[in-house]
Amino acid sequence: MSQPALPARLVDRPALTARLDTAAGHKVVVVKAGPGWGKTTSVAAWAATRRACWLSAGDTSLDRLSRGLLRALRQRLPRLPVELITSQADAVADLVCGLLDVHLDEPLVLVVDDAGALDGDGARLIEALCLRSPELFSLVLLTRGELGFALPADLCEIDSRELAFTGEEVAALVGADAAGVVRARTAGWPAAVTLYREALSTGCAVPQEDGGDVLVRLAASVLAGEPEPVRELLRAIALLGRVSIALCVALGFTDARDTLPELTRRGLLSGDRPEWSVLEPIGVLLRRDTGGEEVRHRAAVFCERTGAHAEALRHLVEAKRWDLVAQLLLRRDEQIVAAGGADAVLEALEHLEIDDQRLHLVQGFARQHKGDWLGALHSYEQASGKVLRPCLAWRMGQLHALTGQPERAVDLFERTVFDDVASLDEVRLLSLAVRWFRETGRHAQARKLAGRCELAARRCGGHAAKAWSSKAFGFLAAHDGDRVAFEMHYGQAADGARRSGNRMLELTIRTERAWFLAAETSPADALAELGEVVVLGRQAGLVEPDCHHTRALANTRLGRFDAALADADRAGWGVKGLVIRAEVHRRRGEPGQAQAFLDEALAIPGTDPLRILAKATLARVLASENPATARELADEAVADAENLRMWQVPALLARGWVALLAGDRERAREDAAAARALAGRRGDRAGLADALQLAAGTSEKPAVALLAEAAMVWQAAGDEVGALTAKLASARLTGVDVPRFEDELRGHGVRTDVPMADVLGTGLPRTARIAVRTLGGFQVLRDGVPVPGALWQSKKARDLLKILAANRGRPVPRPQLVDLLWPDDLSDRTANRLSVLLSTLRNVLSVSADAEPLVATRDTVALDLSLVDLDVAAFFTTANAALVAHRRNDPAAHRLLIDADELHLGEFLAEEPYEQWAIQVREEVRGRHTAVLRALAQVPDPEQQVGYLTRLLELDPYDESAHVRLVKALRAAGRHGEARRRYEVYLGQMNEIGVRPTEPDLFGRPVLQVS
């Protein structure tokens, strides 16, 4: 029979076409799907452009089928006979196979439509063709269900999942705006998508969620041919939304293991193991039937028994079994919330009349996990009676602790009345109270509570109670720095939680353990632990534990700053998040941003122990700009840390670094030793490395060995930034490889020139609050602001500062200053005049009582360049280092040369053209800058050479070598016109000074005569 006609509008389906082409390489291709999946249309469109013939199996009699088969084959093989005279299926098959063997010289595909309807002789005929036809002959069988005959091993199957329209194909049919909705409601079911297209083409809006009557009628026609057991299974799945094989079996559908995959291949279900759902809008039609409460109830029982408590709640709510909903919430509220069902719990409670105080606890717990802490407290208060019981106390106390108020949690504990019979709620309260008491400095009470918790756990019995008890001892061991006990107790706690089947408790314990690892011992181990926690949580279907703070802290301590900030952003803006962000910016050398976060953290009310770290970090940030405040903050951090025995290492280090930056080496040495010992006992590698760096800073001699050891410890801890920091500090002491390490740290986003309380900051010259500018114009700035003219009182005060600047920190004898300032005055008054000028200059330069930038003795006067930023001195220092590096072919030479060039902003004191002391320095600056430009001009890039050589000739227009190199560089850069003009300038300049050009024929012209 002829191939069916194709619809007028046929969407291009390249993926399906490619799939059919691949499948056609097999002997037999079975295309299986229910009605409306476009089997016939899709295969017909594909066959129309291939060497294929079409057979409809609607009539199953052997006579009609064999004649139809010959007519189909004759479309491609016209020499075949019109009919075969035989009444046996095997004989017909043998004759057809023989004819094909003779006449077939290239591949041919036979498409058999509705092959699933074949039985008897017709089925045997197609079976024989499948099994015995020649190699060049293959078959494509279209069917709605299972085929009633055998198939060869070389078989390929295409089902409804591959026939479904993709998102792009749906968009091509219904438009991009409606594509998302249509695809979601139809799962790409071609017949349903086509109906949507027809509705939209008439100007209608997208049909409502129920799909419209047309789609429902389509679904009804699909279901009409299904047996009742299948319809019942589909109805149950439609009611429940999604099912597993085990759930279907529990509902009484014992053959679900085979039925669900088969229905999926036919297009009645979507999904795959482990869950299936009914295809919409078939589900819409099935859900219109009344009833279903019993199915939902049975499903809820199964889900609770298998640990899917949130699903059990959903089924009971949809069944409106409010009595059972309340019972389930009282039994399983923690598990439901842990699986992300806080919203579902709150929505279910809206349907209940809460006459049981325990339901207020459920409501409060759900609100707490939603972040509605005020609402949670309100619910807890409604649950409380005259007597505060453990079941309420631990929830309310935990909430106060989370908001940074452990004191209020302690107060709640002390008001709690315990029952005579130990319970898990009592064990949990005692375990949490250990933390609350420990964080408020009540160390002895915390230890007693841990003992009480252990006794209560034994009386209560069970693995969960043991887990809570071990967790309390692990917490104490962590803060005592007992690494062995810490690992043992937290290991026992996690094992007990796992044995109890409380996966959420296990993940909570492991997350807490990871925090201690990140904070004090091994951030790399913390990240590994968190990775396992996340995987286990997802496998258990639980809400991902709050790991972001811990991951952010671990990444900060490993020098992975971008990752740390990303995690901190996901964690939120509480004290933890703010302190971690601040630490990232401190280590990056960004004190302004660090201070902003720390100020915000310390402004949050509460007694969170993390405030110790906030104070310590802020002290290090402020140490350069505000040493008095920094010292006060560091002292507070140390005192708080000693009281709570938390964050002692960072507190001691902060005080030590602040002291070192202020010049108190003895205090810094003592704190370095204490931090070093404490960090060593705790296994805190980062703290140990920082303590070694602090010890190096307090050493009387350059402590390169200590810095090298610190670098090794940083490296062992996995902190590349820390290791590079120690190496740079060592390089600054030795003068070797400084630019290389600075560049590597800049690659990590770290600034190396910021004076803060750390190994790099203390190694920098103290930031001068007075800046004297002499290159390109004279100017004096205090804290970045120009000194007012009225403050000078006389021009002689300016002249005095200029003379001192010209000597660049070298002491100038007083008589020499008198001669330079008053060359014609031979009276005795000049000494007094000089004293007055010095007093005026002190007033101009003074910024603080403890900093005297003007050093005046009875015989000499000088500038203290550690307190004065003098541009000409910085230029000479950088230029000299750059030229030495250039002569040694040091790789860092080019960067140093650029730095020196950038420091040269103009001539030295150009406004003093006739003063001999200024002229001498001006010539030195010009000579040094000329040498820098000459070295820079050796770069390989001609364009860069042109720039440097042009500036070099501005300084010295008679530099013949620069003229010649400039002409050659311009020619190399392809700027031939400029090269010729510069050549003429070169010849004219040499003629002007009476010098015969060494290269007079760069452009092949005669030498100009010297006049």
C-alpha cells in the first residue's frame, strides 16, 4: 500500500531523523508508542526521502497481506510478480525472500504500519521476513503495544520518549512564548501539542491547566483501549503524582515492575526508574474521577514506613485526612522539615485547629527553619505552660544561640524542669547546653553538664542519645585543643547518629566537626568532610545542611579568596558571614572593605564568641592608621579569648602584630611564643605559620630561616597564598626575587604594599603622612591635602624645605643652610632666623606628637625619610635598583625601569632655575632618567622603542645614538614618512653642534657639509 499523506505543516525534526537513520542500520526497527505519538507521520516523513516502501497491516488475512506486500515492494522493485499462488505463510515468506535475493541490489526498507495488530498467518509472514530476509532488506515495524511474533537479535527499538517533540520543536509549532507551558503540560506528546497549536492559531489563549475539553477527549480516546487493570494503575499514579515500583506493589499492583516501563515506552507515563508520573493531560482526565482517599492513605502509610515523611504528609493533605495529618506532624515534624518540607508543614497546620500545645512546637520548628525566628519564638511561647519542659527548652535555647545570645539560652536551661524519666529531648537539651555554658565562659558547669548528658543518654538508651552525648564531649575537646579526643568523640557521635537512622543528625554532627577543622586544624580536611556531607544529604533527600559558612572559612584559610566570598554570599550576612568576608579582604590587603564588614559585625547585638575573631581581625586592620584603637581591640580580644578559651591563637597573633607595628618588640615576641606553642598543641598549621612570621619580625637579625619554615608550614596546610607571603617577606630581607613573588601574589588578587599588622605590612616603610613633591613642581601634602599657604608664614621656610629635600635625608650643617638662605647677611642674627624657620617648618610638617619628620641637632638639620614621602628620593632609589638589575639581565629589570619612569613627573624644582644646589640635583635626576629611558628603549617592540626614544631626545636633543635608533625603529614600525622627517632632524642637530653623522646614508643621500 502507498505511504500515507503527510500533513500540510510538518515541523523539521533533525534529531529524530538522525535517530531513524542510525536505527535503520539494524535488521529490524520497532517503533512503539501509544496513539497520538506521531509514529506514522514521523516515519512517513523519514521514509519519503529514503529508499523505502510502505505496508499497512490493517487487514491481517494472509491473502490480502501478501498481495499488499507485493504491491508495496513493486513500488521499488517493479519486476516482481503481481501475486503469489500459495496459501502457506512460510511459503509466501520463502518466495518473497527468494525474489528479494534475486532482484535486490541496494538497501531497501519495508515499513509495516500497525504491526502489533498482526496475528496468525499474517504475524508468521512478517516474522519470517524479519528472521530470513536478505541482508540488504530491513523492516521498520510500527506498533502500539507488544508484537505477537519473534524478532531477530539485530533489533533496535524507538519509543515515545524519542518521538516526543523537543522544546525547540514545540516552539516551532506554537511559538516561543507558549512553548514552555505547552511542553510542560504535554511532555512533547505530538497529538496534544498539535491541538494546542490549532487552538493558538485561531487566536485563543493558551488553554487552562486542565488542557481543555479537546485534550481531555484525546486522553479519553487513548485510555479507551486500555484494560481496566492498566486504567486503575494509571488512575492511582495520577492521584499520587509520582510513584515508584515499590509503592505500586504496596498498592496492590503486583506486576508494576514490568508494566511501568512498558507504559512509559508507549507514552502513557513519563519518567524512569525510580519514579514515574502519568502524562498530562491523561492525568487530568483520570483525576476527574471522584474518590481516591483510600489510595492516598495507603500511599501515606507506605511513604512513612520507607522514610519519605514529606511525601506521606502530601498524600494525607490531599486526602484531607486532617486527623492523620496532625498525628504525622507530631511524630515526624523534624524529618519532614529536614527534607525541605517546612512550607508543607506550615501549610498543613493552617488547616488544623491547634488545640494541642505540641503542634505549636511543630509550627515553631518549621518557622525556625524558614528563618522566621520571631515567628518561631511566638509559636514556642504559645507552646509553653507554667512549667518549661526539655522538649521546648532545647528548641528555644537553640534559637537564642543561633541569634548570638547564648546567655538567654543559659537562662532558659536554668528554668527548665526535668522529668523523672530520661528522654531524648532531655539528652538533646543537655548536649546543647554544654555549648551554651562553654560559650559564656562557664567551663566547669559545661563539663558537669556533659557528664549529666552522658548519664541521661545511658538511661534513655538508643544510638541517637549516645550521638548527642558524644557530640557534647567532642565540642569540649575541640575547644580544649585535644585533637585526639575531638576526633574520637565526633567519630562516635556520627556513628551513633548513623546507627539510629537519623541522617539529619549525622550530617549536623559532621558539619559541626568540619567547622572546627576549618577554624583551627585542617581546612583541607574540612572541605573533604563537607563534600561527603553534601553527597549524603542529597542521597537522603534532605535539605542541604548549612555548609556555606564552613566552606567559606576553609577556603579563606586556604587562600582561595574568590571561592570563599562566593560561599559567604550564599551563607548570608550574619556575624559569621561578615567576619569571614572581612578576613578575606584583610588577607587580600584591602583594609577599607575589611573594616566595613567588621564594624557591621560588631554592631550586631549579642555575645557571639565569633566577636573575638572580629575584634582580633579589626585590630590588625587598624594597626597602621589607628594604633591606639588597634591596641585596645587586641587587648579585648585576648582577654575575651582567655575567658572563653576560644580563638586564642588569632587573638594573641593580633596583639603581637599590632605591638610589632607600634615598635613594641618585647610584647610581640611574647605573644609570638605563646601563639606558637598553642597553635602547635592544637595542630593549627595556619596559626603556627603566622606565629613563625611574627617571631621572625621580632628577631634582632633577619630571620630568613623562620620565614622559610613558615612558608613550609603554609605549604603543608595547602595555603599557597600564605606560602608566597612568607617567601616575599624573606625576599624583601635578602633583596632577591622580590618582584617575582609580588607578581605571583598579585595574581592571587593580593596587594603587597598595604601597611597592616602582618608580615608584609610590618616589612614596609611606615606610611608617610607628609609628602613632599619636587618633581614637576613643588608641593607639600599632609594626609593627602595640600598645606595651606598661610601656614608657611614666609618664603624662606619653603626654601629651607627645598634645600633639605635636595639633600634627600642627608644632614646639612647649619652654617651651610645659613649661607644658602642669607648669602649676603653677615650678621649674628642669622642663627636665630634659622631657628625661627625651623620652628615654622616643624609646624608645617607636624601631624602627630610622636612623629617628628624634621631632625635637628645643634650642628645639622635633616628630613626623616621614614616619615616623609620624598618623591626625588624614591625616584633615585627605584632608578638605581632598576639600572643595576638591567646590567645583571635580571628578569625583574623591565618592571623596575617602568616604575622608575612613572616616578619621574618632571624636572627637579623647575621653579628654581638659578640656585646651584637645585641645578646639581636637577642634572642628576635628568641623567638618571635618561639612563632609565635608554634602557627601556631596548625593548624588542619597535612601537614601544619609538615612544621611549622620542622622550629621550626631549631630554637630550643631541643624543646621536638615540636619533639613529629612533629612525630605525620608525622604519621597522612601517612609519616611513616619520622616519624620513626624523632623519632630517638628526642631520640638522649634528650639523648644529659640528659633529659628522656616523650613519649619514640611512636613506641613501649625501652627507651635509659641516659649516
